[in-house]
Amino acid sequence: MPSTQKSETNGPPPPATGLWGWLNRRTGLDTLLRTALYEPIPGGARLAYVFGSGLLFIFISQVITGVFLALYYVPSADHAHTTVAYITKAVTAGSFLRSLHAYGASAMVIVLLLHLSQTYIYGAYKGRRELLWLSGCILFGLVLAMAFTGYLLPWDQRAYFATAVGTNAASEIPWIGESLKRMMRGGTEMGTLTISRFFVAHVFLIPACIFALVASHIFLFRKAGAAGPVTESPYKPEQKPEFFYPRQVLMDLSLTALLIIGLGFLCFFVPVQLGPPANPADAQYIPRPEWYYLPIFQWLKYWHGAASLIGVLIIPTVLAVAVIALPFLDRSVERRPWKRPVAMGAYAFVLFALLGLGLRSQYVDMHDPGVAQQLAKQKTEEEEYTRKPFEPALSSASLAAANVALADPLAAKGKTIFEGQSCNACHGDGGVGTAAAPALLNIAAKLSSEQLAELFKHPTAKMTAGGMPPIELPPDDLKALIAYVESLK
Amino acid sequence: MCACAGDSENTIRNLSASGSPLETRRSFLGALLGVGSVCVGALLSVPLIRFALFPLLRRTTELKSSPLGALSEFSALTEPVMRTIQIEQVDGWRKAISEKAVYVTKDRQGQLRVLTSVCPHLGCTVPWNKEKSQFICPCHGASFAPDGTRVSGPSLRGMDTLETSVQDGQLQVRFQYFRQLVSDKQVIG
């Protein structure tokens, strides 16, 4: 690399000697750091440019907290809620990390909107930066998809019903809606397969896309160069540049520090709640999405029947296409907002429409006494559930054993014989099976009582080879044993 | 890279003329930022480390004592009696309840002792044989005296005694598993 050679022969730049110098010669680390830090910003550093770095920081925080949460989380309808309760109530710092991840999602949406607004208002999508805008739009969609898929994973009442409504909303899309809904749910109903799908999307598929797009977003940013102030040309920057380091770095770090402090305090003092486990049979529960989905939620209320084609498909599609294609539609070189009345008017309109829809949905809820009361009740239930100490889930084998103990007296007597005769030594407690012998669960479905009695008295050659002795018992005891074995489920 | 890359290289060189007050100030700021970031990073990783180490710092598999009955029940004991205890094992976020059979019997001095019914040979449940007045394992025929000492058969040691205690006149036992196929009693799990 010529620049490295120069720096070694000409003297001035980096004192690339010793360990650091050697490391740089081998890895180019110092050069990389310099490339990162000495990005020229036309017109100088500004507070308005801090949001991109802020997003990157939150994204990294989400990745780290997400990986750690996965240490304890199990994505199945049976265990998802228990494991999240375990994280929230039992594991040290679990509530804090879970809150960091959950509030991090909201913070991400907020900073993303600020980043998008700044880019739009500054006309930073113009000129040479079309692809930068395009990749940003895709990232926006991916972040919303992360928020949607992650919301279900705790599998509490709030998560379950919000996702039930969310996936139902997808079915409103004409033609493909129903298939799309089934695709997301892994069937017609919400269930354990829905969790698996959302988990895979949330943990593998969407993050992979985000990594790739963040990389290309940053690459395209460096390729095109910083946009600079609104008076700068969108094609060839002319204003005196200032490097990213140190002033812009300090400004970016201030936002990061603000985010750390803000999120830290919030997570510590107002941790995220966990409601009771999802109960699909609950007909009273009123589902409400997270705040950033409220405008869409409210919007969908206005469109029914044939008109839904306009509201659910045409308007959102037109809007999305207009946003994505913005740099290609708006080719003017004018970046000053006060000279772009149409663009600013459209921005204000969309902003107020979203705000209005969101506030409207809150207003409607608060002014319907029945709804307001139920929502308040749901909130109280969440708080109560979160306060209760963690109760470990009983394993299914224990349940089988416990159930039988309560069943009919003949089976109860059979259980004593099962254990007294050491059947459980090989077939396991409650007949769940061990490495030495197969499980006896649901055997009643395969063999009749007579067949069982015969097998007990005269085991097959295969059974004998496996170590099963013939059972010699008085007829009453044999009957009890069979009753017990048949009760195993 | 963009058109300004050349400019920036020149400017870097100009800015970093060694020994200039600007360069000194810059490297001081750089060091400050580096140290600051490392400190904040270290602070932020504290909850992560505590979160990850939680299972190691907490014993979750410890077994509690289970009640067997009032001491008076066992005072007139002439032969071993079987009692079923429920043991609860917590395994992370789940727990398993299993039932274990134990025998309350007396040692040669007439003191109460509690034996696990798990055969020290290969782990079958050993029943009490009233007619022969011995414990006889149905799997491989190991036999033990009423106090649990080894009589004959493939087992290398007698039946294992369990730790007992008395609380409010109730006999309590703490269930444990022991290594099989060895001549001395070694706790496992």
C-alpha cells in the first residue's frame, strides 16, 4: 500500500513502529482505523448527522442482548413462556437484559425515524446517493419485521393476541393474504409452529439480511461520501470538509452515551413486564400492538369488505413505492427544505397522519369505558404476574407419574407393584423408558389387557434378550399391574 | 473511494506533523476516548457476565430432606418397611418430581437406619423378601441382610444408607444416588 510506505519513509504520519506498527503491517488495522476516522464531511461536523451511528450502536446492543437471551430461551409453545419467566424472575440481571432488548426495539424505531427524517429533510437522498436511500428503505422494513417477530416470542397474553391480530391483518391482503397468514403461522391457527417460524425469522433470517444490508449501507455511504449541509451540491461536494474524527465522533458518542444512560435507567427502574401465559381460550382479552404499529392498527379499522383493496393494498403499495423510488422521482438538485414545498408538505402530511392515527387509536380506547377498564385490568394482571416468584415447570414425565397417582385405586396398587417389582429400574418412573428398556406410554392403544397379561407371563424372545424376566404374580396383583401399565400416557 | 480521498490523505499528513500541539491534543483525546470506551464496555458487560454465569453460581440440583413419618411409627420395627418419598429436582427452569422407595430398618445396635432401594450392583430396585427375611434383588440375585449388609451375590457392597435427621419428632431422609459397581459408597449427582 503506497500510503503505508510513504508514512514509513517520509516520517510524519503514524508513528507506526513497535507492536502497533508490526500489527498494522500484517493486518492494515491502523490504515483501516484511519480510513474510518478520517472520512471527510463537507461543511463540517453537525449534531444532525448523529443518528446513523446511534442506530448502529443499538443494533449491536440488540445482537448482544439477543444472543445472551437465547442462552435460556426455548422456542416452543410449552416452554417459551416459562423460559422467559425464568429469565425475567430468576436469572441474575435477566430482567435488565430482557428490558434492554425490548426497549432497544422501541429505541431502534425512534432513532430510525429520526435518521430517516434527517435524510429526507436535508435532501440527503438526492444526486449520487440513490442506492444509499434504497438500502436504507429495505433496512427500515427489516427492522419493523424484527420488531413484529420478536414481539411474539415471550408467548404471554399480550404477545399471543397482538400476533394473532397482526397475522390476521395480513390475511386482508387480497389474493395472497390467506396463504401468507398460514405461511407465517405454520398452519391455520397460532401454535407452537408459529413460535418456531417467528423464532427462525427473528434469530436467523432477518438478522442475516440486516447484517448484509448494514454492510452495504455503510459501504454505499463511504462510496458516495457524506451528504453535508443542505446548501451542498448533491452530486459533487464543494464545501470545505472536516474529518469525522474528532468532532463528529464526539457528537456521535454523545448520542450513544445518552442512549446508554437513558436505556439503562429505564431498564433498571421500569423493567419490561411479563403477562400470564398465552391462553387462546380467553375471549375477554383485548389485543393492542406496540406503539409503533398503532397507526397501521387504526388505519386498518377504516377499511372493510371491497374497500379494503384500496386501504390495505393500493394506498400502502403506492406509498411504499413512492418512498422507495424517491431519489429517482425527485431529480432536482435543490436540497434546502424551504425551497421544496411539495416534499416538505408530503412529509408533514404523512407525519401528522401517522401521529393522528396513533393518537386516535389511544383516544378511542380511552373513551370506551368497557375497553379502558379491560385494558387497565390486563395491565394489572401483567404487573401481578411479573411480581409472583418463578415457579419451575413440571417436566412431562413427572406429570405422567403424578396423574397416575390420582387415578383409580387398582392402578394405584399397580404402581406400587410396578415399583416393588423394579419394573421402573429399566422402564423408568411412570414407564417413560430408559436406555435399558422401551417406554410403556400409550401401550394400551397397541395391546389389549389379555395380550399384556400373556406378554408379562411369557415374554417374547426379543424381550427376554433385552433382560425382561417373566412376571409371576397372584392374579389380583397382575390385574392391578396391567391396569397401571394401561393408564400410562 | 471518493474524490476527496487524496485530499484527506494530504490533510492527514498535514494535521499529524509530529510533535505539533494539535497532534499531541489529538492523540490525548484518542487515548481518552479509547480508555473511556473500554471502561463503558466493561461496565456494560457486567450484567451480561452475571447473566451467563447464573447457573454456575447457583446450585439447582440440591435435594431437600423428605419426611418419612413419626419416629414412634418405627419404634416397634421388627422387619424393614418400605416408604415412598417424593423427591423434587430443579433443573434450570424445569423441575422433575420422582418417587423413590426407601426402607426404614434397624442396625445391629437397634438404631433406626434408612436404606435406599437402589441396588448397589446395577441399580435395580431391591424388594424385601419376607419369607427369606432378606433383601433379594430381582435382577441379578444380590442378597442383603435386614440391616442392609451384603450377604451374597454380585454386589460389591451392602445396601447404601441415607442421611437421616429428626425434625419435630418426624424422621427425615435426604435422598442421594451412589456409584454402582464399586466396593465403597461414593455419592454422585
